Amino acid sequence: MTIDHIKYVCLAQAAADPKADPVSSLIKVLQSKDPVAREEAAKKIGESGLKDKRFVEPLIQAVSDDKILVREAAVDAVGSLGIKDKRFIEPLIERLSDPFYAVRGKAARAIGRLGIKDQRLSKMLIIALCDVDPFVRWRSAEALGRVGDKFDIPFLRYVAEKEGEDPKVRSAAQKAVQLLKK
């Protein structure tokens, strides 16, 4: 199912039912049996900019989907929408241990964008600073700058000063230290 097909399905539902709204249509597609449709719906939800609470439960389910690309798109949508809902905490913590690096990195970014301060998140982000993939470490350092606290500064300083560390990771860690000092 392509993006055009998703648009067609949503428009067809809206035409068939003038009371239908885009949120309901996107949720319906996100919950379909077709993994490509679920992935595209999650992307569209993230791009929609609609901070509608009705997206929360379907996105929580999609974040734990058995298909990698659906999980990745759903985690990205959670971060893009920025709906501050504590029900996202546990699923995002789980995604920090996802086998796919892009899901782990986007989960870290989503945590930072949500801006929910929670010690469990800080602990998991500190662990993610040791991830084998620099994308995950970079996004984790950025997220800690937004949701961490002064107790995270020593870990971030270590990463910022670590010889051989990826420059993006070091820079993000340095910025996070500055943000947490304020």
C-alpha cells in the first residue's frame, strides 16, 4: 500500500461518511493487517501535526509492532507529535533495547522531544550512551539534555571527553551538559 493509497483510503472514508475525521481514518489504517499500510499510517500521523489524544493508544500498540519498519515509523510519530502522555514511557523504554538501531535512536529522540522527566528514562538513556551505534548514542545524549538532571552530567562529560567518540555524539553530550547546568 503506497502513501497515495493511504490518502485514497482516508479520502474515501471521509467521502462515504462526511462526519469521518482524519484522525479516525488514520487510526483505522494504523490498525490494519497490512504492515505496509500500518507503516505509512504511522508516518502520516507523525507528519499530521495533530496532537490528538486518540492517537495515543494506537501508537503505543504500533510502537511494539512485530514489524521493524512499523515500530520505527510509530516511534518517530510519537516524537514528532510531542503528545506528552506518560503512557508512552514504558513502550519507549522497551524500544531503547530494540534489535534495530534506527528504532533505538528514534526512541531516544522521541523521549527527548516529549520532555517527560522520569528517572527510569534517564537511567535507560545513560545505558544507551554505551550503545554500539553512534546514532543511538547521539540521540541519547541529546535526549538527556532535555529530560535529564544534574546527576547525569558526569556520564555526559565522560562521553563528551571520550577519545575516539563520534564527533556528533561528543558535541551532543557537551550541549547536554550545558543545558543541564542551567
